Amino acid sequence: EMIARDIEANYYHFDGFVILMGTDTMAFAASALSFMLQNLGKPVVFTGSQIPLREPYNDARKNLIMAIIFASSDNVSEVSIFFHDRLIRGCRATKVNTSKLKAFDSPNLPPLAEIGINIDENDYLFRPPPRGAFRVATDMDTRMVTIRLVPGFDDASIKAMINAARETHLKGLILQLYGTGNLPSVKDDLVHCLADAAEAGVCVVATTQCQTGSVIMGHYATGQKLLNAGVVSASDMTLEATTTKLAYLLGRRDLSIDEVRDLMTVDLRGEITPERDMPP
């Protein structure tokens, strides 16, 4: 919220913004800022380093220089991350490595730009200029739980966790499922619990545990059961984008829970691949 408010206060005084921060939560911060900054018409570039600037050999200097270069670009009008040798969309980024210099990746979208001897920009990926006035929305409703399922899980424990969370006004439930969005076929009690939660006004979202690819609800029988229970597909969004987008939509007081569910499947900031562009 503080970063968004700082940009709001200085938006008309500068042509671009560079944000330096630690790498562990950078993808979450970049995703959140992507949704907070509405009708953004200037580049906002996150960067950091794996090796501190104080060390004789480090990646901080190059990352900072390139972030400044891209923050002065007339082509980029969105939140992004520059790291190592690539500029990637903020709401498509995820941290994939703790020990290599290429710490971030964009699993389901090519980089916006890559650097070598030259800077190679993928112009066709750039977001179009905004059509409305710049606005900032910082109300994020974080009454959410994320659950990553593993084979052999005790569904009674998960049901108890969900029911307990509903007592504290749970608004969002994100499930990291197998493959294209599947549960074990014998877990009907859990599906009924999810249906009850959805009926009670909880937005239940299914993501995939796979780094690349998409949730395809209804591809298998178990996925169809989830669809019938009111579970929403996150499609090919990263977990970072899914959580921050849901928090952003839940924080908007002008939306009903059904509108939140509908908008979770709509591309707002380039965070999701439209169904028409999905591979067959």
C-alpha cells in the first residue's frame, strides 16, 4: 500500500518508477501493485539482487541500471520485474530459484524484453496505453486461505480448517490442485464442503501445482464436480497473481461475490491468457 501511495503522490512528477526490494516477496508485491494501479500509463519496474551490492561481485549493479533504462521507456506502461537478463510482466512473475542469478521466471508468458548485446523487445506483448484516468485502489481484502493438496491428505482435517476459517469471515479460498485442476475422485465430502463454502459467499479458486500450463475445469470428472460446486478456475495465473487479484477484487466494495467470481476469469492486467489464445 505504501508503494502504491508513493507512486500516486509522485505520478505526474516522473516518467517512470524503479522499486528496489528483497526478492522473496517481489513477485507478490509486483502482482499486487499491478492490480492496485489502475489505468497505469508509465513504467513501474521492480528489481533487486541475489548478491548484495556491497560484494565485489554482484548482480545488483546491472539489475539496477537496466531497471532504470526500462523505467525510462516510452513503450512499457505496466508493472514489471527486471532480473538478470529479462524484463517480465509483474503479474506473471514467480520466483523459481534461491541460488542462481536468474531468480525469476514468467512460466506462461514470454519475457517483455531480453538483454544480450542488444535489447530485444517483444513489442506484441506490451500493454496498450490506458484509456482512462490514473487511479489507485489499495483496499486489499486478505481474509483468504491457500491450501496445497498432496496425495493421501486427510480431507476431514481440511474440512475442519475451512469450516473454522469461515467462522472468522473467510472470503477467499485458493486450492492448489493436481494437473489441470483435479482432486482424488473419492473425496466427495470435501467437494460438498467446498460447495457449502461457495454457497456461503466464499470465492473458491482452483490453481494448478504445475509451474507451466493451465487449470481446465471439466477436463476430467473430478474437475467437473468442482465446477458444479461453484469453484472458479484460475486458468494459467501464477499463485502470486491469483492471491493478489482475489484480494484486490474482494477489497472492491462495489462488487458482489458473483461479480468477483466472474472477474477472476477475466484478463485485467495481462495476468491471464484469454481462452481463445490458449493452445488446443
